[in-house]
Amino acid sequence: MSSLPRRAKTQALNVESKDEFSFFSELSSGSEEDDKEDSIWEPQKKAPRNRKQPATKEPKQKLGQRVKKNMAQEDDISKDVAVKEELNSPVAIVDANLEEKNHKLRRTKTLKTAVRKQKNSAQRAKKKLQVDEETSQASPLESGDSNMETPSTSTTWQGMCKKEESEEDFTFDQSPLKRMKTEACPQGRPVKFPEGSSSMDEEVGMNWDIVQVLSERTSIELWVCANIIRLFNDDNTIPFIIRYRKELINNLDADSLREVRQTLDELRAVAKKVHSTIQKIKKEGKMSECLLKALLNCKTFEELEHVSAPYKTGSKGTKAQRAKQLGLEGAAWTLLENPGQLNLLSYVRPGVKGLSELKDIETGVQHILADMIAKDKDTLDFIRDLCQHRYICIQSSLAKVSSKKVNEKDVDKFQLYQNFSCNIRNIHHHQILAINRGENLKILTVKVNISDGVKNEFCRWCIQNRWRPRGFARPELMQILRNSLDDSFKRLIVPLLCREFRAKLTSDAEKQSVMMFGQNLRQLLLTSPVPGRTLMGVDPGYKHGCKLAIISPTSQILHTDVVYLHCGQGFREAEKIKRLLLDFNCSTVVIGNGTACRETEAYFADLIMRNYFAPLDVVYCIVSEAGASIYSVSPEANKEMPGLDPNLRSAVSIARRVQDPLAELVKIEPKHIGVGMYQHDVSQTLLKATLDSVVEECVSFVGVDINICSEVLLRHIAGLNANRAKNIIEWREKNGPFINREQLKKVKGLGPKSFQQCAGFIRVNQDYVRTFCSQPVDSSGQSRAAASLTSEKPGKKKNKEDVGLIPNPLDQTCIHPESYDIAVRFLSFFGGTLHEIGKPEMQQKINSFLGKEGIEKAAQKLETTAHTLQVIIDGLSQPESFDFRTDFDKPDFKRSIVCLEDLQIGTVVTGKVENATMFGVFVDIGVGKSGLIPIRNITEAKLSKTKKRRSLGLGPGERVEVKVLNIDIPRSRISLDLLRVL
């Protein structure tokens, strides 16, 4: 239904007549059970009141107007019927006789419905008029359209996520705020989820509600899930939602929002696969009502595979299908419905394979019953619930493989899992990933063990409840039923449950691994920059030497060179390094952690301890060089540093990673940065989507200066891509710097939606604009630069929406252009001006005003929300050069070095977190090998208040104080205990 216009959607949801869904009731062939299932397609008996439809101004209507209104209602209802029938037609079963019968029934019911509608039309019009009058009194609106769609979860949808019908309607003069407040949804947040608006079966066409299932799987409120679905359907990005639509998602963070989107994509993928499977089975003429119902009930790929496996092309058919082809299905149903009249001997056909003996008949009936049991929804729900409360374990053991195929070193890596058993509810995510890797390498054999107690209780429940015959059954018939239950459990249900358990454990482990990778990546990208320093980057090496690169405080390459420190020329090369440091006044050395890092670090530490670089006070730090070699040979690096040797490019990249980590690391594909766990064993599609989203989130929240940022950084802003970023750079090179955000609308390919998503994360530096606008002024009083931008080609028609070149101080803040009007009105409350933005006096005025009024009361006066007002306050208070990355940890600069042999148990040292995993955190303590803090030693009490507030835990770049617990020199392993976070 997503392809229909919005007005058609509203009409389809507001249908009241039950007869208009006769198409589904006819498919059920009168079955009461199917009628109950089909009832989910019918609307509520009482449609919710439409708050957006304004009542007519006149208190009474004339008779002629009512007659016209009644006729219009009947026309709309007939259109609704056509829309519904068109939507539901793909679900019909291909049967010529059934279609002819349905056609006759529809014609008869349509005539009856038409007569009934004519009798009740006047009464319905009167009731609708009363509802409209009550609505107009309860919720007066400024203006509205009678055909406007009713908001489902929040009254903000009219101004927020409504799709633009034309460019003229797209504006950011006013904020999309909670101006319409109803009793059901105060301030845009529903007290309870409105009836009817949560139904999304038109979108997926399944027998389950996508909002309900999404809420159950993510443990998020229904109204929040519905809002998230609509926000994503309207192409909103996660950074935009997190910052500017926070009230609609109940303050969820970015990770939770990504989890919801992943789950939503999975559900839609399942629905899409189900419908494609239905179409394939229909073409083969194998569709039945029971099969259709079972397919539309599937919520996972495992369920779909279980139901559709017998109907796959090329399948020889199941045992149950072959028994049905012999005509034994009737005997199976008779055993359940009326066992007293069942005579299996009557089915014996001598000479026919499968029917020649009574034993063959019993086996065929048993296979049919086993298939029915294994595909029954209530039975599967019972066994799944039973397994949730019983002991189910996963076991792994060493596989019986040839030593020629498997490396002994690989076998030793899985020593912990060669005789492993654990409850599936207690197993850790990293253990699942390790077991899966061992199984893929043919080293481990894995199985899920379901106890006999589960089987006994399951069979007892089936005999006494679900599959109990409806009459007296002879002992031999009961034995057939028991054998069917046993066969169904062992041959069909247990393999299904094992696949589901393994798939669920693997899926959860992959999601956790990807989430951990994303958290590590975020913390690495948000490492505090070290601006204003001249840096020397060192890419260590043995035979080919150490590559040097000196960069300026503005990241310009000043000098590149190669020195050979580990080939007996260390003393001679020391003089060259000293001369370079003195010539460029460089006192910070950045060393990559690759090959020869340890020796290079010792070399510089020895020179620093001997005060060799005096009068400079030189310090050094170690940074990860993961991905630097890949970037150095990439087309992006060749474009940025043409003619420079790739080995020297890596040294430049290493230095820039300290100067501005975010700007440099975005040039590298995230999965090559090397802060993950089992990243090659997880879904690469999920990994790439998550990491790209994290990069977009970090770049957007930090913000970019539109007039100096690179194209690579710009393409990661929310709402932009490679083509739009390229067009922005080309526009800037052709027309000069951007004066305000409104000029972005002139860029080719940047439409209203893209502008809405990216505008709040793009900054226009006011000092740069003032410098640009202070150029010599011509006779008209306008600067020549500004005049060059406003000049039009001769004969070219002037655009009506031409944006004036007036700098706006709000363009340097995080305030979205849609909230500029509210920001100006807020300043008028306490006498603030735009020129005071970011200054101490502005902070003092805001604090004084909020101390008297409070943020909630101020938001009510401005007719906005507290979340939006808080963004405005932050934008007005933050200094012009504000960068929230300064709150994060900086690189750990050192002057000396210790060795592994110098460590002793109980020694307290400081270090920097290199990587975080699900089983612990690796810390670089400066001895060449990272130590491990087990996850059990990382408690909430040891984390700082800042970390608790950010909910970041420990991640790459954090400085910690640890105590050495154990040292294993032969295996180069160090166990640590976390004392505190520095």
C-alpha cells in the first residue's frame, strides 16, 4: 500500500462497512477459524475521530448540502471498496471455480450493501456532522483541509514528516513543532497508542502487525516504533532524528535507533520473501488456504523455510506429500475428527506401492499427522515456550577430520571449545562466534541438545489437548497418533528448533559484535584533536627505512624524508632528525604501531632521555596505522597528494590522525581501521551499513565548515552523498564561499529534503564571511565579491526564490534553519542579540532567564518543545570554535619506555585502551604487548561519572590506570585489573 497516494491510504483506513471485505471471507469457504484470522483485515467498529478535519463554520446545514454530502460519502465508500479489492487481489488463491463463485457472491452482497447504505445514509451523515462539531470544539485549529491525513502517533506529522507536494510548500520559516495539541496526544506524545494508527499490514501484507512485532523484538513502546517507521519512510537520517526529532523517539540514542532500523529491515525482507514464495507456489497450482495462512503467519526466515521447503521447485516431496498423493489424507483427518468410523483396511490396495499392506497405510497416515503437527502454529508456539523454561544446551566437540586438511595451530586456537557445553541462555556472544568459526573451518562439530523431558511433556500436552481425537479411538489408532507425535518431534520439530536456536544465537552475536565495532569506531573517530602543532609522522620499517613526514598546523605537507634507524646508521640519522625538528620547530613525534614500532619507539625514547633534541622538549605518541597502507595507494590519496610516494603518504596519514582524527579516518573504509571483533565472520552488509551510519553520525554531530571542509568529509554529512558533496565543492569553487545556509538550495541536486537533513550540521564561519564581505565596495554600496555572486547572465530569467547574500550569525550554530524564528523570539524574551552568540554575556542572560521561567514554561510560550529549545540554548551558548570532541581523551604522549621484563605482579601503570571486545578490553601499557582487562573486572563503580553519563563505557583512546595481575612471558600475555579511568 506504500505506493498509493496518502489520501487513498486515509480512505482505506477509515472504511467502516464489514461487507466491503467480503472478498477475504469468501476465500475462507465459510470456515469459522479462517473468518477469525481474516478479521484482522477489517477496520475497527468505531473509527477514531479525525482531529484534523475542521467543522463547518455554519452551525446548521441545509438539506441540499446534506444530500450532496451523502452522495459524496457513497462515492468515497465505493472508491474505498475498489482500493481494498485491488490491494487484496494478490492474496487470492488461483482457482477458477472459486473465482466464479466469489464473483457471484460479491455481486449479490454489493446489491444488498447498496440498499442498506441508501437507508442509513441520512443517519450516518447526521452522526458524522455531530462528530465534526464536537471535534471543532475540542480541538480548534488555525486552518486545515478536510482531506488531510489523520496523525497516527503524534500531532506533529503535519509539519514534520509530511512529504513535500511541491517546492513552494517547502519552507523552514517555522519549526515543525507541537502547535496542534489534542486531548489524546498532549504535546505530540501520545498517552496511549491510538487505535487504528498502529496497523501496518497494508505495508507488508502479512497476518501480523509490523509495529507490534517491532515493539516486541526491540522492547520499545508502540507509539515510538510507529513514529520511527514513519520517520524512516520519509527518508530522515539518524543524526537528524537524534538531534531535531528527539521528542518523537522518546530520547532514544543512535545505537537503539540503528537496532530498530535493522529489525525493521529484517521484517520487511521476510514479508517480501513470503510474497515472492506465495507467487511461486500459485504459479505451480499448489496453493491452499491452510498453506496461505501459514505463510502469512511467518515472522522469520527459518519459519518460512520450514513451511515452504516441501513446495520448492525440484523437490521430490516430503513423506507426507507422497502419502497424500496416495489418498490417505482423509484417513488422517478421520482419525482426529471421528475415529470410530475409521477403517484402515478399506484403504488397502494390493499391488499399489504404499497401499499394499495395512502397515503401509498406518505409516502413511503417521507421516501426514506428523506433518500437520509440525506445521501447526499453536503446537509450535507451545514447544517454543516450553523450551524457554527448560534446559537447552549447545555442545561443541573436536571434529573427526584429517590432519592434512587442518593446521595444528588452528586446532590449538579452539582448545577451549573441543569439549564445550553451555546453556543457550547463558552462553556469551563471543563464544557463539568462536564456535561458528571453528565449525566453518571443519575443526568443531556443533549440536543443540534438547532433553527427553521436553519431548515427554510435549507429547503429553498434544495427546491431552491439541491433538486429542474427538471421540473414542481404538488402541491401535492411539498408537498411530503416538508414533506420529514421536516422529514429528524427532524428524521435523527438533531440527526446526535447532535451526531457530542457532540462527537466533548467531544473529544476536553478530549484532552485538557489529554494535561493539560501531562503539569502538565512534570513540576512535571522536578522539580529541591536537590542533596548532607541527607534527612529525613516522611510519616505522626495517630494510626500507622509516618514512618521515612533517605537517604544518593546517595539515599542509612541509617535508618528507626516509631515515634508516635499524641498519647500523642510527647515530648518523639522529643528526638529520634533530635538524628537521629544529628547522620546522616540531616538538611532537607520531609513530605508527606497525612493523618495527617497538624498536623505533625505543630509539626516540633514548634520544629524548639524553635530551638530544634540546632546546626542544620533544614528546612522542603511538597511534594505530591500521588502514594507512590501503589509503596510501587509493585514488583518493593520489588525488590529494599527487606525485608523492605511497610509502610517504602513509607517514602523512599517521601524523594527521593525531592532528584531526575524524577528518583523516573518514578517508579509510571503516572495517580497515581494526577495532572490531570477529569482523570477518559477521554479515558484511550489516557491518558496512552500521559503520557507515556511525561515521555519518560522528561527522554530522561534530559539524563541518562549508567553506574549508574537504569533499571526503562533506560526503559523510547526513543527507549528502558523493555526488552532492562534489556539486557543493564545484559551486564553491565557481561562485566563491557560501555566505549563508540558504545558498545551499542553489546547489544542483540538493533538494528540499536533502537541505532539511544536512542544514543543521553545516556551519558557516562568520569570521570567514566577514573577511570575504569586507572586500572593496563598488558605487552601489555592495562588495565586489557579493556582486559577482548576485550577477546574472544577460537574458537569463531571474529566479523568484533567489536567496539574498546576507550573513546570518545563526548559521555558525547547531540550530536548524527551521527553528530560526523561534530562536529570534527566544532572544527577544531577555534582550539578547545575534551578535552576542557564543559570548559569556549570552550565557549569563540565558541562565538568568531560565532561572526565573524554567525551560518547560519558556517552551510553552514559544509554542515548541523542551528538546527543540534546548538545542537552541546550546547553539546560542556555545563559543564559535566549540568542538565537543575536546571532552574526549587525547593521545597519550610519552618520553620514556618500559619493557615486559620490567613488569611485576602488583605493578600499577597507566595505559591507553586499544580495543574493546565482549570479553574484555585490551590496553597498551607501553611494553610492546597489550594487556587484557577481563570484562568481570570492569565494573560501573570504576568508571568516571562522565563515562556513566555518556554511556560509553571503555573504548579506544581512553586513558586508564591498571594493576598487573598476571604475566605470561612465553605466551606474551598480561592480565590487568582496572583501577580507575583517568
